[in-house]
Amino acid sequence: SMPLGDYDKDRPVNMGANRWGFKTEMPITKGFGKFFIEANPSIEFLTDNDDYLGKRQSTKPIFRFESHASYDFTKEFMLSLDYFFEGGAENEVDNNKSGKRKNHSVQLTSGIRFSPKHQLLLQYLQDIRVENGIKGNRVGLRYFYVF
């Protein structure tokens, strides 16, 4: 990610980040007929923000892992059970450390394919363990279009 967007060094929350981000992912998917398993480990590195409220902000690498176990009941309907982990990301500002994460979530996804290029996903996510963040649950509706 590039340091784009509006950034004001005197505000703690900004649309821009004033630093670069580099993320690598290695998704692996294996199908067994109508059953699919996917694993996606990733790591993200962020450069320092040298002008965060007049101080230097650094963040340790962010480790993420997501996995999906899905089953295609028909060509048009599928269900998936998903797991998400996020760890690391400890922030340091002026020698004060905070924000180290160790979060676990599960999600249930149902998908309806209207045509080979159009799919609608209904998702329910539940945080099961959160360190440094707000524990909650979310409902999502996602339209998926394949180009």
C-alpha cells in the first residue's frame, strides 16, 4: 500500500497512513469433488511513520491466517465455514508499546450463484477471542462479479 490519502500529523486518526505497507500472501486451495479446503497465510510489513503527532510510529509485522472449508451443494449454492487469525502488529510510539494483537474469529458463509459471473454471499462472523480490540460479531452481504 502507498502512503496516499489525506494525512494531518496533528490528528491521531487519518484517511492516509504516511507510510508504506508490504503484504505477502500464499493461498493454497485443494478440491475433493464438491468439498474445498483453502489456507491463506500472510505477513504484512509497514514502514515507520516519522511524523505521527510529532513522533515516530513503528509497527511490528502483522501475521494473518485464514482458512475456508466449503461445500458446493449444487452449481448455484455453497456453504463455507471460515477461520481467521491476526497476530503481532505491536505499535511503538516514542518508546511506548501498545496494541499487540492475537485475535481469532469464525465465519459462516452461504453463497448463491446467479450465473457463472454473478454470486451473492451472506456472511456471519463471530469473534471468539480478541486481545487488543473490540470483540463482536458482524453480518455481511457481498456481491461478487467475475471479470
